[in-house]
Amino acid sequence: MKQLYLIFALMLSLVVTSQNDKIDELTVKLAYQAQDSTKVETSLLLIDELLKVEAYDKALLFINQTSELSENINYEKGVAETTFYKARIYSERNDYLNAIENYRASKTYFQQLQDTLGVAKVNNQIGLIEIKRGNYAFGLQHALSAIPIFEDRNLDEELSVAYNNLADAYYNTNQLDKALDYSTKTLQVRERLNDENGIKQTLITIAKIHFDQNNYTRAITFYERALNRFDPETDQELRGSILPQIGMSYLKLNNQDKAAEYLVEGLKYNRRINNDKGVLESLNAVADLNLKQKNFRTAENQIVEAYRIATRTDNQQELLANYRLRIALDSSRGRFQNAFYWQNQFYDLKEELSRNTIPVIIPEINEAEPIQMENPIVSDPPDNSETKTSNPILIYGLIAGLLVSLALLIFMYLKNDKDKKQLEELRGGSKSLKIENKHLKEETAQLKEVNQVKDKLFSIVSHDLKDSISSIKAFLDLLKDDAITKEEFNQLIPELSENANNASSLLFNLLNWSKSQLQNLNPKPELFNIQEVFQTKIALVDKKVVDKGIMIIDESRRDFVYADRSMLEIVIQNLITNAVKFSGKGDVITVSNQDYNGNALICVEDTGIGISQENIEKLFNARNNFTTVGTKNEKGTGLGLTIAKDLVELNNGRIWVESTPNIGSKFFIELPKAALGSKPENTQRASEKA
């Protein structure tokens, strides 16, 4: 046995001497030790060092020999530790089934030995595996249980892994505040350990979190801290990925000069090192900058090149961003058919990605310069011939659908009258049945409230649909009366199609909601991504925004709200439409959302004409039907905000406004992010934080 260890020591020393002198020392020492627990302890130290340099095959040889020796001398700690190290190797090789099996076996040994540190190490490693596999709640439970023991014993290496695991889990479930907290702890530990690679990775993670929280200045600070630590030889890909991220952060801050500086440098750098991912991110970002600067030809070249890279490398997130850029480009250049095509591509891919990304709810656990291309590439536009010939038919179909839908609404309205008559009958009957009086009063009040909200909803349907339907009818009458040629009509199809799409989308949402409310107005809450609602509703007002010379900034982020989606869509559309209505040329509308005390805080802000304090008090009052004309004399019913308030409150939320005349307005909605047993208390104005 001694000869075997000596031979192995010589072979190993030839390979790893330059890596770690301690490995040589332990190997030689091991060869001369007796077959007892001391030899096992030395071997465990050697295995640990081999794992640090990723010499897994050699480590496995020592693990098997040490495990056999431990069993022969009945040294249970040695069996537990070697089983634990074997699981670590399986984990590093992504053999998770064998890894979990061995971790559980080692945990049993440690529990029998009452070795709390051993159990904590196993739990931490299981947590890492489960987090990598997407089982965040289960992984968090294990990782959190290990942390108190590591903290009590000041085990920085173990804490580095545990904190990082938790930050990763919270980030992947969009709990950004907690992700930032644990990433900051990870950075502190890794700085104590002088773990240079770990420090760089953690700085990048913190920067990403700040970016996702729309805190772009802080994101730039941490990206640049990471950039300053990069080795020019070994960190080329990291540098290539960071440069476009800094550029995008400056672009979000509307500092186009600094954005161009980093984006151009990033594009050139990534081309030089042949980093496709970096080139793709840089192209999409610099194309966005060129669109903002109205350098449309340059932007188109970059968008097309980025599209080819994204499809070749199957980078779906960047492909999604590329579709959005194509929509903006074609819309800006008046190519509405192309824009419509790319919009469909965008939503198809977005839906596919949403299906593959199921939100995970984690419970609280107590334990613990614009670039000019030398050879411009021109994209092949989608084939519009089929679309042009079929569009009139499609439009007539939409008109028929709208008429049928309106008939359904009329039926529902008549049904409301019937409900009201039933209410009167109930009132009369309740007088003769004293024992049921209280119950009937409550039912009457509920039905009265239901009918009031429904009446308001039906009152605003015709108002919201009138413009789009009137426009469609006017176009069709021109064609029917031969007032325009078919060729001239075809030129008007994009605008006509947009009006039809807007009306159809609005009506679909209203009917989808009202169909389930024929009997009562009970919300049907579900967990959904609020960012998707913002993106859909912003698209509906694109033409109006362009016509009025307004800019919409979408600062929303992916986050989940627990509410009736159809109801909230009506509310969000009303707020965005109102913001457009009361804004003029040069004004900016900003939509955003953020976490607040465990709830979702939604904000629609505009720099429009604002609202006086006197009028603010009338906005949500159902009895007033208060309304004013917009910046282009747009009229309204005065019922939109009233019904918005009703719908928000039905979903255990609240809505309010802050406004200053000639400065602008901010409308806030606070909603739960999970099912609640009761309506949340308003312990603090969320607007104070916003």
C-alpha cells in the first residue's frame, strides 16, 4: 500500500506541483502514515485541495481508497466525509441524481455523529443543486438552514457559496431586493477571502440587479468596478459582455454620448475577440441608440445583422429585443405592414418564453458615435401581397364581429334592468320577513353595487369604441361609393387595420371580462406578469402618441401581480389613454412598477397639463361623472376613473393620484402579489417612497 501511495505521489507531483505545493506535501505525508484515522484525516485534506484545483479524477481515486480504509477501521466520520466529497464530484459533473443520493447518505452519517456542521454543509450543497435545477423554494430551505451555523463559526468559504446560492434563487424569482441583500453579503465575504474571480462575478450580479430595478446610475458604478478588476488576457469575454451593459445603462439615462462611447467600444471589442453574444448585445443596443437619433439606415443594418446572429445562436431573449427594434424601425419609416408582421413575431415568441418560464412563489422561511456599416444589409420585408388582398375581407369580418359583440353588450344591459326589478321585489318581500331582513339588505346592497359598476362599464364602451369604428365605417363608405380607387384604398389599409385592431383588442378584453360577470362582479384573480399588460396597452396608443408628438417611456419590469387580469387591463388602458389625452407635444409618459412592502406598486406618470386639487377630489366620485377636455379637445364620459377605482378595490388594491397643474400627474395602483386573506391595511402612503 505504501508503494502504491509513493507511485501515485510521484505521478501527481509531476502534474500539479506548479498548481499547489500543499498537494505535494500532503501526498508525500500520506504515503508514510499508518492505516488509521490520522491517515484518513490527511487524505481528506488532500481531497479538499484537489477539488479546489478541479482535479476530480485524482480526487475520486483518493476518495475511494479513503472510504475503504474508513470502513475497514470503522471510522464513521471518514465514511461521511468521503461520501460528501463523492457527491460534490457528481454535482460538478452535473450528475444530479447520484449527487443527491450521496448527499443524503452523507447527511444521515453526519446526523448519526451529531455533526451539525457536516449537516449544514450537506444542506448548502443540496440547496445549490436544487436552485440550479429551478426548485427555488426547496433549495432556499436547505441553504437558509445552513447559514446560521456558517455565520456562528465564521466559515467564510461556506458562506460565500451559501449567500451566492440565495442571491441566485431570489434573482431568478424576481425578488430583487432580497437578491441584492444576499449579493452584497456575498461580495463582503469574497473580499475577505480575496476571491478575485468571485468578486468580479458578484459585482456584475449586483450591477444587473440595479439595472433591473431601473437604478441605472448604481448599475454603472458596479459594472465599472468589475471592469477595473478585469485581466486583459483572461477576462476578455467578461469585458465584452460588460461594455454593452454599461452603454445600455447610459442609454436608459438618456446620456447618448456616453452610451455611444461604450456601445461602439463594446461592438469593436467583441468583433475582435469573436464573441457572438457580445456582438449581438452590442448591435441591438447601438441600433436602439441610432433609432433614437433617427439614423434609420444605420439602425436597420445593425438590426438585420443582429437578427442573423440571434437566429444562428438561438438567443431568444436578444431575438425578442430585436423584434421590438424592428417594430419601432418599420413604424417610424411608415412600413406598417412590416411592423405588424414583426409585432406578431414578437408576441408569439414572448408567449412561448412565458410558457417556459413559470413563476415560482417562494414563501418566507424562518431560519434562518453612430456606427456606419461598410456593406449595408437590407432586410427582406415580409410578403404583403396576400395581406393586401385579404385585408378588406378581414375588416368586414371585424365589423361583423364588433356588431355581434355590441349586441351581446345590449343583452347584458337589459339583463341588468331585470336584475334591478328583482331587487325591488326583494325589498318588498323583506318587509314581511323580519328574520331575513338583515340578509336581504346585504344582498340588495351587493347587487346594487354590482349593477352600478356594470352600468358605468357599459356607458364607457361606446365612447372608447366610437372613434375606431367610425373611422372604419368612413373608409368602407368611401370604397362602396367609389369615392376612391382600390389602389388608394390599399394605401389606407395599414391605418384602417390599426383602427380595427385597436377596437378589436379593446372589445375582446371587455367581453372576456364581462362574459364571466353575467351573474355577479366577482374578480377571478390569477398570477400574471404586469409588464406584459403595460406592453400590450402601450401598443394600442402608438398612433395617438405619434400624432400628438408624445414620448412614452416603458420602465416596467417583469413582476407578478395577483388580481383579475381582465379587470386590471381595463384600468391600465384607462390610465394610459388619459395620460395621452391630457399630454401635448413634447410631453413624456412613463409607466413603471416596483416592489413596495411585499405588494406591487404600479405608476402611470405624465408631464401633461396636470390636475388642480379641487378637481382631484372629484376624479373618483361616482356621483359627479367629472370630465374635462384633452389637449386636442378630446371628450370623455367622466366614468373611466370611477370604474377604475371600483375594479382596483375589488382586487384588494387601492388607487390614488398626485398632480400639480402645468407640471403633470402620477396615478398609483397598489395591488397584492399573492392571495390575501383580507384587504391590506394602508399603513403608509406608498407614494411617499415612489
